Amino acid sequence: MKQNQAFSLVYEDAHIVVVNKASGIAVGGDRWDSSKDRLDRLLAPVWVVHRIDKDTSGLVVFAKDAGTHKNLSCAFEQHKVNKTYHAIVNGRPSWKETSCELPLVVDGDKQHRTIVDKYQGKKALTHCKVLSFAGNYSVVELRPQTGRTHQIRVHLASLGHPVVCDPLYGTMKPVYLSQFKRAWHGDLARERPLLSRLGLHASSLQIPGYDVFNAPLSRDMQALFAQMNKWGYRFNYTCEH
């Protein structure tokens, strides 16, 4: 199978393909995304089982046949697939661990965003755990129990800690080393950002009948995690990278 900057192969057998996709690559087509570079086309012929946001990096699994597609789709719908994400968020949460259960409505406004609606929203549950912080940024581990569109991003924003570089639910301000490195003496006018895209990564998937799949971080998130680990409070990041 050809590999390029859009993805790297994590696992493949006669029934499934698991890839670690780059940020900026869509999983499949939808009403709001006319991207020509889509994983389903790059990997064709495959069946789309689930999706992660275009700007989120990390694990995606595809089926190679109709039977596998049906079984995997049911596993996701019945919440039998364990998913773990890691995010860089703005601010320092007051909690070490929390669960967000705010109900969500997908495509709820003119910007096609997911919104919180306690009356008409569908059930959504995300477990959150703070792993570290540096300056005014934190590393958070997320375990979503449901799979609503933009669920993690909306829940974190609702908790007051949006994912960094999120144009829909936060701000597009990049993350710079000078913002948390102690005694930084560089040139602010020439400093390059450590991260300038959505700071969210789908780290692991546990699918029934398979071992756990892990996705190495992309270079930009590796660099940011390393610097936060060096200049902030240390943490245990268990995803292989």
C-alpha cells in the first residue's frame, strides 16, 4: 500500500485497514467538505466505518468488505470500541478528572457547529483527565463514550478549556515556546510556533477481536509535548511515539 504524508499505515489484514492520519486530511466526503484529498479515496476500495475531524490527527479504521463494515459500524454504535484522545487545551483546569455529560445537537447553528442543548440534544459523555500543564496550557486525556460530531471539542470548550488552535470553539492563536518557557530570551518577532493547528490527536483504539492500536504523534505535537514536559509539570504519556 502506498503511503504518503496524508497517513501512515498502522495495521492491515484481509478485513480492515488502520491508519494514523495527518491533520488537515478528511476521512470521507460530507456536505460541508469538498476536499479532494480524502482518506477513503487514497485507500480505495475501502468502507468508511467512523470519522474523526479533518483537523484532528490520529487513528482511523476502515473496512475492506461489507460484512466487516457492518460489524464494525455496530461496534461503534453500541459503544464497544474504546477510544482515547490527547489534547492541548487553553488554561489550567481546576479538576484533575471530570466527566462532561452535556447533550449535543450536531449542525446546530449557521456555522454548522455542534451546540449544547439540554432539551433537544442527544446524550454525549466524555471522560477527561489532566496529565500535565505548562504556563497557561494543559495536556488532557479524553475518553469519549459516545461519538457525536465535534464532541470532545465542544465539551472541552463548555468546561472553559477549548482545544488550542480551534477556529470553531476557541481561537486560532498558535502556541509558542515563549508562552511557557521560563527565562525565554528569543526574538518574539521571529519566533516560530510549536503548534498552529488543532491540538487534538486520536491516540488509541481498542476494537473487539483486535489488540489495542496506538498512533504515534505527529512531529508538531511531539515537539510541543516534549517542551511542555521539560518546562512544565511532568506527566506520563502512554501512547507510543
